[in-house]
Amino acid sequence: MKHLLAVTACAALLGACSVTKPPAELAVDLPPTWYAPPLAHQGSTQALTTWWSRFDDPVLTEWIARAQAQSPSIATARAQVFAARATRFGVEAQNGPQVNAVANASRGITDPTIPLGTSLSAGLQASWAIGLWGESTARLGSAQAQQDAAGAGWHEARVLVASELAQLYFSQRLCREQLAVALRDRDSRAVTAQNNSTSERAGLTAPAVAALARASGAESAARYRQQEEVCERQVKSLVALTGVPEPEVRQRLANAPTLLSSDRLENMLAVNAVPAEVIRQRPDVYRAQRELVAASEDVGVAKAALLPGLSLSGSLLRNRLSGGGNQATFNTWAIGPISLSLPLLGRDALRASTDSAQARYEAAAIAYASTLRQAVAEVEQALVTLSSLSEREASTVTAVAGYEQSLKGTEARYRVGLANLNELEEARRLKLNADSTAVSLQQERINAWIQLYVALGGGFDPVTNPNALKDPA
């Protein structure tokens, strides 16, 4: 027993050692501040978490929840979380002692001096592979990192589905406004075409001018039909994403609340001034970092396989022997053998496994640095887009007001006979074109804010989110 304790103490001492692993943290140069025009206020993860509810649109929030509930990409990410969690539990169990219930039975002659007999035994057998080089801890660390990465992937999938649904929802809302503009443009050009045809028959308009008016009217009618097709296709897509019956989709869209103004949108989302703090909230960045940790731990496990391994076994059995009219029942127990093994042949395969783990680590390191840079670029791009749209909006508002004033003036001149119908309809079409530009700009602004929401991580918090997914029912 003293020898056993000495060996066990040596094993514990060796277990405090560990193989050298590549660093799990990499220093990646990030800009100290945003170079794109920043927003005027600070951000927080909590604001992103509740962002959709701040639209004050129950249709939007309900449909986002429905789309997330039936999304195959989210279901896949969810399954990956539970698979990674199960793997971690398995690694935890494998790192500790293994105990098996055993039962044996045999009948025969094993000793010439003993007649034919029966041997029965039942009890417990235990074994424990002692990690001398920290491989047990490394396996568990890798499994935990993979679970964390899977949790971040689940959150990322939810954010992307929410943004897809929101973009489609607002596109449909604004598509209907664009369709109304196209309808008025079609009717205006139809009036002009009819007026020119009448004037042509009276010999007051050249045939080429009348033909041009008819062509313009036909082109406008085609654009209207095209816009109508776009709107109808969006309705079908909303039905597919949400699982809501089409009649209900149309009814809910018809009764949806008014879209938010630009000022309301700007007050709903914020960007922290320090890029490093912003990208910390992105699930893809956290996932890449945890995958780097897992790859580092895997290198340690692969290196440890080349070094001596220690295992301990033992048993506790209840035995019964019978033969030649005699019976005996007794207990046996054993601690050992204690086995120390070192791989000799086949080391090339183990070295190849180590090289493979090192290559995966290097790939994970490159992917992590690339993800960081891409995260910064996406936020910068979103800020540039929003800044540009803000300036364009001011110009568009001026243009709409100017064309509105021109149309009113032309209508006044037309009523007193100082302008003809063609001039009136031309002024109307200029105003409609400005209205169409304003609707398109509104769509761009909403999409840009949604993209910024995604670029900021959609409310991900690496402290709580990775393990926030509940167990399946």
C-alpha cells in the first residue's frame, strides 16, 4: 500500500505538469476609434436586446418570433448547442474514474486435483486514465469552448432571421407606398397620352409627339405591373417565413401602424465610441475566439498523446465456487495494476495528429483575426451609409418640397388657362418621381439601421448568452 500511495503521489505531481499549447488569446490591432461619422450617443447591449420592441409594431415583433420559431437555420444551430453540451458532459465523465458492474460464470476443470466445478462472481471493476500532462483539462477546455461557440452561433442565427424578416416586412410596407406612386404616375401618363392623341387627330400635335406620349404611358403601365409583382412576391415570402396564412398576412399588413420617422430611428440605436467594446458584443467574434481556444486545447491533447500515459485499475468481487460436493463464498478486491505506457511504434501517426491540430489552430487564428477586422469594417460601412443617407434625405426633402410647389403653381396656371394639360401632367410626374425617390430613401435608411443592428451583434452578451439556451422539452 505504501508503494501504491507513492506512485499515486508521483502521478499527481506529474499531473500538475502540462504540455506547451499555443496561445488562446491573440493581439489583433484595432482602430482606437471609428473613422466613419459616429452616431451622437452611446450604445448598450440592453438597447439592442429590446430593439425590435421599440418600433412599437406588434405585427413586427410577433412575426419575428414566429419566423425564429420555425427557422431551419435556428433549429440547426440549436441542435449544435445541445450536441456540444452533450459532448462536454461526456468529456467530464471520461476524465474521471470509470466503474463497471461485471458478472462472470464458468464451468470446467482448471486444476487436476479439483473435480468439475462452477465458478460465479459479480461485483465492480474500476479504471482511471490519469492525465499526466494536462490532457484531461485540455479536453474539457476544448469541449467547453466548442459549447460556447455553438451558443454564439445560435444567437447569430436568431439575429439574422430577425433582420431578414424585418427587412422583408418593411420592404412590403414601403412597396405598397411605391405602388401607389407608380399608379398615380401611370394615370398621369395615360392622361397625357390621351390628350396628345386627341390633339393629333385635330392636327395640332405632330404624330411623333403623340407616339412618344403613348410609349411613355405604356412604359409607365409596365412599371406599375412590375412593382405590383414585386409586392405580391414579398407577400408570398412573408407567408413562407412566418407560417401565417396569406389572408391574415394581408389583413395584418393593412392594419399595421405607421412607420417610424427618421428621427425616431436615430434615437433607437447607438454605437459605443470604442471599436473594441462594440465588437465584443458580436456573436461571430466570440465564436471565432472560442474556436481558437478549442484549437489551442486540441494541440495540447495531441502533444500529450506522444508522452507517457498512466492508468490505474481495481476491482471488488463477490465469488462463489462449487464442485465435488463442496461450496465456498468469498470476497476479493484488488487495487492495480498501475500501468505506465509510452507509445513506441505508431508515433508517426501521433506526430501527424499533432501537426494536424497545429494546422487547425493556425487556421483558427487567421479566422479570428479576419473576423475582428470584418466586424470593424461592417460597423464602419453601416455608419458611412447612414451618414450618406442623412445628407441625401435633406436633399430629397428639399426636392419634394420644390416639386410640390411647382405642381401647385402649374395647377393654378392651368385653372386660369395659362398652362396646358401636358404641362400640368409633366409637373405632376416630376413630383411623383421625387415621391418615389423619398420612399426608396426611406427603405434604404431602414435597411441601413437593420444592418447596423446586425453589425453591433444584436444584443449578444458573451457573459450570459452562450449558455442561455434552455434544455429541449
